[in-house]
Amino acid sequence: MVETAVLHEVFDLCDPDSNTLFGMSLEEARARVESGDPERVRGIDGHFAIVARQGQIVRMARSLQVPMRYFIVKKVAGPALLIAHRIDTIKQWLDEHGFQDQFHPSYTRMVPAHHITEIALVGCPDPNPIYHRFFAPQREVLPGDRNAIGERYIGALAGEIRKWLRSLPEDEPIGVPFSGGIDSGAVFLVLYHQMCELGMNLGRLKAFTLSVGPGGEDLAQARRFLAALDLQLFHEPIEVPLDYVDAERAIRVIEDYKPLDIQSGAMALALCRGIRERYPDWRYLIDGDGGDENLKDYPIEINPELTIHSVLNNRMLYQEGWGVESIKHSLTFSGGHSRAYARTAGPLAATGFVGFSPFTVPSVIAVAEGIPYRALTNFDVDCLYELKGQVVSAGVRAVTGLQLPVFEKRRFQHGAGRIDGFDEPLAAQERRYYKAFQDEFVPAAD
């Protein structure tokens, strides 16, 4: 018979300032998580990563924008639970407290977004977590009118941006990482419109476009976008040399090895570094991350695991991956955007920015999940790819009165500049990046 040991200690290393809550205190939000009631947790408005303890039960809950990990520490007095945003924070704590021999990155677990992760405070053997979903949007419940869908979708985006604007210190500058693509374009125009409606000083606003080395097509695209709306005065190119794009540093910052996320994160680090060098005191950035996931705008053909049917038939596939109950779900990294948001969160934190990604807020995702994709596309891939531009441009026009220019889709890492190695086969890149990840985080053998 295996003897169990009560787990007495919980070490919460998460930064309380990483939470952006609207209309409630952190104490109230923590009480909601402590209750274990999914409906009460769903009522937390904002971005958060919160830990609460109720007797022998620890509950953790997070939104997409704030990563959170945990690790079971084996102490003489019994197991302890260690919780932090990052792998390296966990590793450092273990090193400082004499438990370095216990560390391995695969022993850390990512709390999946949109779920309460519940752990019973007993160990030996370690308990498996129990998951309770707190965000379950209804699928395909909206009428098949692209204009009406767009107005609801961008209306939800505008509401979240408005709340965020009101929460900021007065006169703090606001930057938008801006390629002139659909998502960054929608965020910029809705932000501009909301600032006008609120009577805010537009001198606070800038659209930052990254251009690396000889440059890519994004800079010219961003200029065309803003010129079409006579908004060029808000534009500021961030031109940096090629050596600002460092994939190995991105692996350390993002704590992952998936090629497309590492490439995107490397570009994000270059952009943030360029802005930081120019503006040492700048704090707030708002971006379009999450827009592709919401409207299922990824090239299905590059992923052999996906078909148009799997994309359209699975709830929040791009946000959550295959789901916490599936064999394919990674306990170490989570899945989908729940995993990939580190490509944004890591670079922002590493360079001292406070970010906001309004497309990742549940109210916006809920509208996107309500779109009747199957009826509107009839499972046609080209129709799916066209849908995003139709919906978002209609919504921006309805909400702001402005016409959103729509250009051909490009990934951030391809539009900002031509980087050696980024066009190699993904499998070869993943092998190389995984080795770099192992070299960084896996303890060396004696």
C-alpha cells in the first residue's frame, strides 16, 4: 500500500501585476477561482492567471494572454506546489532552494487556458489534475449575414479596447505593432476610433512597423494602408539590422521550439528592442495576436494533421489545440494558442512592455465561435480564407465608418524581412530548435 503525504506548501511566484481585471479586484477574482464554480470564473472580466487554495484543493485558472505553469517539489516534509509564469522562474527557485536535481522542463505543467485546473494537496504518487471548463462558447449560432457578423465581432473588439483605454494612466503613449494586415489594421482603426470618441489625445498613438535589414513587404503595405485613410502621421517604422533577429534568444524567451512560433517571437523581440531603444520609458502596446485563430485563418495544407473538416468541426481548435482530454494535448506546453501566446507574452515581458491582445478576450472569441462557418463555406478552403477579410472589413466599416484596406495574408516573420533559415522545411527547423531548447533547459548529465 502506497503511503500518501499531505502537501502543505504552495509557492505562488506569479506576478499579480500580470492580471488586467475590469470591474473587480484581484481579491474578488481569486475568490471566484477558489469557489471552483466555472460560471463564477467565467465572470472574471479581463486577462488573468490566478491561484487559490481551499483546504486541500489548489485551483488555478488563466486566460489566453497570461501563461501559468506549476511543478511538484519533493520535500522531506511532503510535496510542495510551485507555480510561476515561466519555466526559468521555476528552475531558478529550485536552484536557490537546493532542489536543482529535481528539475526537468517536462516536469513543469502548463495550466490550459479556459479551464480551472484543480489539484488535490496530496502526493506520493503525484495526483493528476482535474479540469473544469469555464469558457464554452456556443458554436455556429449567428445568422449567415457577413455584415451582421462583422458588426458584432468588431463591436465586441471595440468594447474591450474601450475598457482597456479607460484603465490606462492618463496621457501614457500607446503603440500598435502594425503590419497593415487585417488584424493589426483592425486593432489600429478601432483604437483610433475609440480614442476619438473618448476625447483622448491622439498624440499618444503610434503605429510601429518592423523592417529588418533590406526589409520585407510589410513596411510598404503599412504605408499604403495608412495613406488610404490619411493617417500617415501616426506611422513610425522601426528599422533594425538583421542581427536583431535571434532565433536562439527567442527560444530562451519563449521557452518553446515550434518553428513558426520561434520565428514570430524572434521578430517580436526585434520590434520590441527597436521600440525600447528609441523610447526607454514606453510601456503600453496593443496588438492583433489572436485574430488568425479566431477566424481560422491558417494555411491548413502545411499541417498534415489538419483538414477543413477538423478545423470547422472542433470548438476553438486553434485557441486550445485538440483539447485537454485528448492524447495529443501536451501537459508541458498545452495546445493551440494556449501554448503559442508565449510568442507574444515572452518578448513583451523581456523588454519591459505591458501588452494587450483584445482578440484573445472571451467576449470576442465567443462571437467568432458563433459564426456559421460550415454554412458560409460549405467546407471550401478558399471560402474559409476569404471569410476573414469579408467579416473584419464589414465590421470595421460598421463600427468606425472607416474602410479597412485588405491585403494578401503574410506571416509576421515573412513580411518584416527576409531571414536566413526561416524558409527551410519546418521539420528541419524544429529539430534544430528542439536541440537548442534542450541545451538551454535540460540539465546536463553528470
